Amino acid sequence: MKFLQDYIIAISSNELNIYFIILALSFIVYIVTRYIVIKSISHFFKKTSTDLDDILLEKGLFNRLSYLPPLIIIYSLNDIIPVFEYIDRILLGIIVIVVATSINAFINASSDIYSKSRYAGKLNMKSYLQVLKLIVNLFGIIIFVAVLSGNSPFYLLSGIGALTAVLMLIFKDTILSLVSSIQISSNDLFKVGDWVEAPQFGADGDVVDIALHTIKIQNWDKTISIIPTHKLVDSSFKNWRGMSDSGGRRIKRSIKIDMNSIKFCSEEMIEKYKNIKILREYINNKVKEINEHNEENNISIDAQINGRSLTNIGTFRAYIESYLKNNSNIHDGMTFLVRQLSPQSDGVPIEIYVFSNDTNWVNYESIQSDIFDHLLAIISEFDLRVFQNPTGKDFSDFSH
């Protein structure tokens, strides 16, 4: 720069001309940097197969850096004109701002690059990068103020140390959110794409963004719930990821049978059930087992109350088990249970507790509906009735 200073002074001794030469030189450097160097870099990056360099361009990193060369040239030539001694601090302050904004652009680009990597689903880095940006901006402000005031940055930092309690109060939510973000990552509480249900916040849907201060959940009606990070972690919520990862989704629903329709099976009923393909083996084995038991204990089959007999509700339960075992949509590696619950005032519940092998919500509801459509339609074949509270039609029929 000393050679450049001597050359400028040699070609012009007029102070106004020196001003003009320095400004023109810095402008030329800016044009060359912005429209030749950066354009060449951009053209080269677009030809590469990777998207990483394209992200750096999109975030404006090189555009911000293009301001540095002319500023550095102007600052380096401040010895030529005495008046520059009064504005060199301003120039340094502008350089600090450019460097800080360039670092912010690089952090933003790094966040986008990481979000497209294979590790993004395992560890969310957005919160930590936001904290890093906060630190960079805080130090940038401190250095900017120190440069303008002519004091050492360490002098300002010592003053800030005395205001620790005030800073803790100002950044309370940020500190709580940072701790919550660490808990989310270290304990793998949830990640982007998880189905999270938090009724106290009216949220039920997929996590679409995890930031330092907020969690965004897209509900099933496509609305967005924005929840403070630390409040969601401090409260209770349900993460459905385990269901999605297991490959099975639980079906737990009951059919309530009218107790007045429950009875022993007659010979005609048993013969009818033998014609049901999926029940035939069960009926044959059960009849054989009951007959052997009654013969061993010398029990007369004329009075069904004295020995063992088939019931229509038990046979219906066996039918449900056979039907579900032959259903290709039911997961055969998870809990499979068809049980009778305690009688209630509105009937005897027959509960189905199985898992579908499709966790997609739409497909799951279709599978569940198809199962109960069939069972409700077939129940009359077992001389059973589903309990239903009387309606206006029932009272009208009764009156006639």
C-alpha cells in the first residue's frame, strides 16, 4: 500500500483530486470484485455437481464479501489525507459490520447444507447455529462500539460482566430455549417429521421446524401451531414416532353386544357354523372337546346347563379371531387379542386389540372401517344383536 500511496501523491498534489482518485480506485475494485470475480465464481459453481456451493451463493456470502476490498483500500490510504484520521473509526466499524454479516451468511448457508445431509434427521443443529449467530452478532456489536469509541473491546466486556444479572434477565428465554434444545437433541425427544400431539397447546400434527425459540407443528387441518421450545419440553406431549417406526398401528375398538341375545348354540346353529369356512376347524375341534368332556363326566347333553356347550358369543369371538388372522392388513408380529370385557349397562363389550401393518392415517382408518363394517354386518348370523339405545323409530314401532 505504501507504493500505491506514493504513486497517488505523485500524480496529483491537489487534495480534491486525491479524494477523487481514491474513491474512483475503490469503486473500480468493487466493480471488478462484484461483477467479474464473483460472476466468475458463480459461473464455476453452477457447473459443479454439488449443491453446496450454490447454497453459499444463494445466501449472499460472496456479495457481502465484495464490500471488503474497496473498504480496505480506502482505510489503507487514510494517511494521504489528514481528514481521514477522523473517519478511520467509521471505516473500521463498517468493516466490522461487513465481516459480521458475512459470518451470518456463512452460518445460514451451513444450516441449509446440514439440513440436506444424512445427519439432519439424527441431530437438529438449527438451535445451536442460532445461538452461534447470536454470539457473533453480540461480539460484532461490542467490537463496533469499541472501534467507534476508541476503547478496547476488553474494556467493554468487563463492563458487560458487571451487568451479568441484567443480561440473564434479558436473555432468560434464550437460555431456557437453549437448554431445552440440548434436551431435545440429547434425549431424542422429537425431530422434524415426527407426529407430535400436545393438547394443551392445541397442536396435533407433524413437526416442520425446530428453532431455538419456537417449535412449528403443522396440524392435520394444515394450520400451524407455534410453541415456545422451553414450554413444550416442560409440558407433556405425545410423540407417535414409535408407532411409525414399529410398522404397526394399534386398532383398539369394541362392539357392545346386547346381553339379551346371548345364548347356547343349538344343533342347527352348530351345523350352520360348520358351513363357515374359517370356523369349520374351530367348530369341529370344539364340539369334539366338549363331547369328550361331557362323556368323561357322565353329563347328559339333554340339559345344556349341566355340562359344557358352545355359546353364540363365544363362537362369534372365535370367528373374529379367524377373520383377523386371515386379514392381510393385520400385523402378525405384534399384539393380537380379541377379548370379552366386563358386562356394562350398555352391553357386553367384545374388544379387538390388534395392529394394522400400515401406519398411514388414511389407510389405517380404511382398514379399521372395513373390519368393523364386516363384523357389524355378520353379527346377525350368530343370532346376536349390537346394543343400541332406543331411538324415536323404536318408540314409534312399539306404540303400534
